[in-house]
Amino acid sequence: MERFTQRGMLVIPNPVREKHPGAGKSLVVCQLFCPQGHNIISPRAVFNGHPGILIEVRKGDQRGLVALSPIYGSMSRITLDIEVQKGEILDLHCPICGVKLPTHSPCNCGAEMIAFFTTPDQDYSNCIGICNRVDCINSQIIINDELISLSLLDTF
């Protein structure tokens, strides 16, 4: 495995090997965009051989980066330059342009589902929603206005 990317960024491997969620199949996000069209999938953090989802998080005057596993249903994450505590609600931003990521809908936990887009245009009918509360398990994938769940992976 390479230690640095072609752009000179440090590659941080995930030290935990986890089984993929689902019944033998898993859904891996390969591209994900902010509202301005920047792809936030990054080789800076690798999860089971897949580049992670890199986001900037803010709480108060603190800022840092968090890399999330691109494997749907996985709770793995790596935090850089910021400490996060279970239950905290964070503001999520694009790590490239800094734009605040939009709210898709309220989460069942009382926080918000934040929208990440699967295409460069800001299309809510093709997006992924991730809760902005640390360690909340709620997330959703919407493809062509249809909600995809782990139980539907075997139908793909």
C-alpha cells in the first residue's frame, strides 16, 4: 500500500477489518458530492480497501476533518484535528470549498439528516442522508426518489 497519494496526501489505512453489512453483499459509495459539485470521496483515509468520505466538521470555534467509511451500514470513522463525543451535534461542511452541507430532513434522534449528493448536481432524489449527531445509526440512501435499505441489497 502506498504511504502518500500522487498529490502528496498521507494515506491512513483503517486498522480495523470489519465484515461488510448485509447478507453477503455490500453497497460502497464510490462518489459523493457537495452542493457545489466537489467529490468528497478521498484516498486520505481507506476503509477495507475503499477510499473514505471526507468531511469537515465544526463545533463552536473548533474545526477538523472526519473520514467516514463508504460502506453502507458501517459505523467506522477516523477523526483528524478534532475530538468528538457521542451525542454531539456537528455542523458538516465540504472539505474542499467549506460550504455547509444542506439538511435533507429531520432525524428520528432529534438532529438532522444531512444531504450528500450522488451526482455533481444538487439532486435530492439521488442523495445519501447522514445524521449529524455523533454515533447516531440513522442514514439513508435515496436513488431515483426510492429509499434503499440494507435489506434491499440482495435485489441489486
